[in-house]
Amino acid sequence: MIREVAVNIFRFALLVFLQFFVLNNIQFSGFVNPYLYVMFLLLLPFRTTEWFMLVLAFVLGLVIDVTSATIGYHTVATIFMAYFRYHLLRFIAPHDGYEPGMSPTISSLGFSWFLRYTSILVLAHHLVLFWIESFRFGDLLPATLRALASSVFTILLIFICQFLTMRPK
């Protein structure tokens, strides 16, 4: 339990650091913005309660907003993602359920399950983030296209991280 908490604190700090110092400086014509920090919420254990997930999402979004000089966009998007994650996990649960203490990773639940899980949550996060950021009905299509492009890039980064940290069985 203590090891799991330490791993998650380290993951939080590392992802916020990478987002602030590296990924916030990567933009392809201002169109694609990678947001790897969402990986923190994706990899939290299944037994994380809904209220605690929402608190963690709030703190994560607030830290990203402060470091990115945005005014609540990331906080709203991460809270939405955390709320949606809780319900999505019940919807896409395996027939025999999740094992106690397990976290959603490629090695624990397989490539196709993790791809579906990650794609849905990252796309939901990015859509909320870019729609709030544009905040105009006329900009809905460009914001959606930016969300789709950024989602693909973010999902690719998440999978690269998963494969780099995967332990052989």
C-alpha cells in the first residue's frame, strides 16, 4: 500500500514536470498539444474511490492550470475525465471483474482493452478541454479537430510510456 502511494506521488510529480518543462513547449503549428499528464488518472488503481478520484483530478488540473497560466480549463477537463472514468470502468469491465489491487495497464488487461479505455478517456478529456478553451459555437469544429489530433498524439505518448515501463512476465 505504501509503495503504491509512493509510486503514484512520483508519477504525479514526474508527469507534471514533463508537462510543464517539455510538453507545453511542443506545439505543431498551435494545432496539436500533447497532454501526457492525464496518464496519472488513467493508471490509478481500480479500487480508487470516486470521491478520491475527483479530488486527485481537481488537484492535478489545478496544478496544470497554475503552471500553464490557464484559468481552470484543465481542472474542469480532469474532473470530467475522473467522473467519466468511474462509470466507464463499470461499463467495460471484464466478465470476471477486476482483480483487487490491479491498475489499468497494458500488461494487466491487454492491448485492446487498454486502447479502448485510454482512447475514450483521453478523447473525452481533450474534447472538454478544447471546447471550453474555444468557448464559441463557431469555433466548435476547429476545436474538435484539435482535440482529435491532440488525442492521437497523447495516446501515442501514453502507449510509448507503457511499453517503456512494461515489466517482462
